[in-house]
Amino acid sequence: METPTEPGGRLAAFGNQLIEVHLWLREELARLREDVDAFLDGHDGRPRELRAHCLAFCSALTRHHTGEDAGAFPVLAERYPELRPVIEELVHDHQTVTGILRSLEDLLDGLEAGPGPAEARRVRAELDGLTALLESHFVYEEKKIVDALNALSTPTRDDSGADLPLPAWFESVVVGPDRAG
């Protein structure tokens, strides 16, 4: 994932990067759902691989939300105090997502090849709840904070042209295909 810069070496489009990450997370969640469905329908009897895929997705999502909570959100709250209620809602969503991820991981940890119908329903219900919450969360976050994130800029080069490090919060928020794992 490229980090866009404007002429003059200023970092641009934090919000656009957030949307890209959300798109990637949506794609990964769809792949996880496909894997879960294949396993629960008896088309793939490899619970270890399914658990590994779930853990990788859960880890990437957790890193993304932790980065927002500890980095991007405080920056936005300081710069745009009117966004504080929105940020509080987003942080609350992150806490809810964390609980669902724990439940999903626990359910998948207990799966063996050939789960019963009741077990399959529980896993699918947890995954459906996660999907619905994340879609709502991503849409709300994109509507409410992308413009504010895009308005933030930071230099990527000093006066001599040497590269400057990205803000620490940016690196922890932008978890994408080449940063996950």
C-alpha cells in the first residue's frame, strides 16, 4: 500500500488510506466467512487452517482499532473537538467488536472436523453479528471522520529532502495486505 504524498513531500489523504484499509478488512472478512461456510458445510475439514485465518483477521482488525484508539482518535479529538462524541461512539464499537472477536475465537477453538448443526449456527451467528457491526461501523466512521483525517497533513521530508518517519499513529492504523501478519 503506497503512502500518498503531495508535491513538496507532505503526507496526504489519511482518510483515503482509512477507506482503503476498511475495503481490505471487508475483503478479508468475506474470505473468512467463505472459509467458515465451507468448513461448516463439510467442504473443508481443516479446523486448524480456519482458526489460523480467523486469528490473522482478528489480529489485523485489533491492531487497526487499537491504532485508531491510541493514535488517530486523540489527534482528531484535539484538532476537532466537535468530533469527540463521534470518536466516543467509535471507541465503544471497538470494545463491542473485541468482545465478538473473543467469542468467535472461542467458538472456533472448540471446533473439530464435522461440527454439528447447533455449533455451526452459533459460529455463523457470531460471524453474522461481527459482519453487520463492522459494516455499520466502517460506514459511520468513513462518513464522520474521513474529511477530518484528509485535512491532516504532516511533512514526509525535512528541509534537506531527507525522509521523515510517518506519525506512529498512522502506521498502527494502516494495516493492509502488505502490513498484516
